[in-house]
Amino acid sequence: MTALNRLRHPLVAVAAAFLLTTPWVVSELGGLVGSYSTGTVVAVAGLAVLGASFLLAWGAETAEKDVPRAFAIAVLAVLAVAPEYAVDALYAFNAGQLAGTPDGAEAANLAVANMTGANRILIGIGWSGIALFTVFRAASGADPAVEQRDGFLASGVNLDPDIATEVAFLFAATLWAFLVPLNGGIDILDMLVLVGLYVVYILIILKGDAEALEEHVGVPAYLQRLRRRLRIPVVLGLFTYSGVMIFSAVEPFAHGLEVLGEGFGIPSFFMIQWIAPLASESPELIVVVYLVNKARSTAGFNALISSKLNQWTLLIGTLVVVYSIGLGTYGTLPFDAKQQAEIWITAAQSLFAIAILVNLNISLREAILLLVLFLTQVFVEFLIIRDLVAFPFDSYELLVGYTVVYVVLAVGLFVARREALRRLVARAVTTAQTAFRPSDQPSTGD
């Protein structure tokens, strides 16, 4: 084997990813992080997140040989957004411990703001950005998921039809989310419904068959050739190590970005809602870009949609549990009118995004519209918060206005695509019926 071939060996890539995490591991174990400048913390933690993201992606792709692909992607999504759960849990726990005080009320609002910010970033930047990148990437290489069409920005990305189950569950969770603010907070009923939806979803995809739907190359192809008794521990090791790295490094990475942002005069509340979630979402965005770059666009979108589903169910549903633990007894996680509007606009954006995907395709113009709506709302709200422009409306009215826009656009698309919606729901129902049918009962088909 020549020196060049040795450098191309898949294990060299694995070693390089581990090396990216080494400075963070050494710094953490040696207790050196506290002595670093903010910029150094951001750099070292950011490298760890990057390396762990590649390890996580390789573990998920390798796992597709032994478990249903949807389940492997669901595990990837949960691990990739685990830091977001940790940040939100911290705010919810503090809100419970400080309940009845101004600091407690602020912590509860921050928990909701961080959660809604993360969810809107995932769609506004994640879904739209990856769609744009996928079509752009296809210009220099073949990607079977990209459909080139005539017309202004008409080209788009076709999604895997099997993602209908995730989209249907996300649709149900989104409809429920519109009701959450009406109770004055996140309560046990929200937890039972939203967490229940995710549990049922996991039970359904676990019933799926493990099958090699796509030919892998590089690291996953090498690891899939290992004997099963060795391959499974390797996959579990990759999941565990990358999960620990992401969980430990993202919070300092996000906090460091917050400090740097505040140094430039950006309000702390704005940083917590937007910059911190953007940092905590970075592992899954890196993973998806990696998948798209390998022309695995369908797997990339599946990961993004799965991430949105678990954040829109587990993340919201478990906040009341963490809040109650901090409180020492059961309690409803409260939030003010501003956060009520934040939940509504987040649900409305989700509804519009689902309306776009209901025909299992997202075009360039739809992706751009998602991105523009998201960016303009954040930008105008920043101008309002900083009193840089005298608008005839306040931040709350801005959120309500965008909520109406999202809902009107969503309803219009659902009406125009009502047949596609019917087919998507029917497909999801058939998948659920097949999953829960007794094993000795034959399938009757669609």
C-alpha cells in the first residue's frame, strides 16, 4: 500500500475527527477551560463539535445496516440536538427553583424563548439553507433527489416518500402547539400529548425493516463490512463518544458566542433566543451538510425533519417535567404574553413548512421564501429591541403579524395541495397500521 493510499484509508478520517476533539478533551480533563479566553473556548469547543458531528454521522450511517434507517436517523437527531435540550432544561430548572420571583419569571421566559428560537432556526435556516445547498451542490455532481425544472427558481429537492410518517406526526404536534399558550403555560397535558406522539412515532419506525437502501462509501462503507459482533460496539461507541463531546462542548461554545455577541452590544435576551440555539443546532447542521455533500440529500432532509419532530415534541413536553423538579412539586411552566406570541409564530412557521413539504418536494423559491420570512422577522425585531427604528408596532404585534402571514400562506398551500395532503396522511396511517398489525396477520396493502 502506497503512502497516498494509506492517507486515503477510512480510518485516517476517523482518526482526524478524533484529533479535532482532543484539545477539548485535554482541556476538560485538565481543568484548563476556566483559564482560557472566551475566543479560545469558542475555538476549542467548536473544533470538538465539528469532529463529534462527523463521528455521529458515520455512526448513524453505519447503523443503517442493523436497524431501520428512520430509527438510525432519529437517534442521530436526538444526539445532535441534545445540547439544546440541556440549555433549555437549565433555564426550566432555574425557573422552578426561583418560582415566584422576578428571576424565576425571567428564567421561564428564557426557556420558552430558547426553545422557540431553536425550532425556528431549524426550519428558517436549516430546511431552507439545506434545500438551497442541495440544488447548488447538484450543479457540480449528480444527485438523484434534485429535480431540475423550467421556470423561475422552480428546481427543487424530492424527499423520501417514507418521510411521510415524520411529516404527519409533525403536523399533529404543530396543531397541538397552537393550543399550548391558551393554558397560560406548558402543563402536564401538553407533556402527555407531545411526548406521547413521539413515543408512538418511535414505536412505529422500530417496526420497520433494516435494509441497505443506499450504497455507502468511505468510513460507513468500511465500518459496515466489519463483523456484526464488532460493528455494533463500534457504532455504540461512536454514538456515545460523539454524544458526550457534543453535550459537553456545545454549551461553552454557545455561551462563548453569547459573551462575544454582548461585547458587540447585542442584547443578552436576543443572544439567548437566537445565537445560543444557532450554536447548539450546529452539530446537526454540520451532519446534514456532510450527508448532502455525499449526494445523500434524502437522508439529510430526513435528519432535519426528525430533529424538528423531536424538538417540537420532546423538547416542549419535557420542559414542564424539569420545571416541576426544580419547583419540588408539580407546576405549570409559566410564560408572559411575548412568549405566547413566540409559540404561536413558531407553530405557524412549522405549519407553513409542512404545507411546503406535503407534496414531498421543496423548490428553490419555497426555500428562499422560508429563509426570507425568518430573517426579516428576526432583523426587524432586533431593530425594535435596540430602538434603532421607530416602527408603528411593537415586538408583540410584529410576531402576531408574521403568525398571520405564515398561517394564511399555509392554508393556501394546503387547499391547493389537498390531494397531496390526503395521500401523505393515508401513507402515514398505512405505515402505522402495518407496524401495529400482529405478525401473523398478512398485509392487505394500501
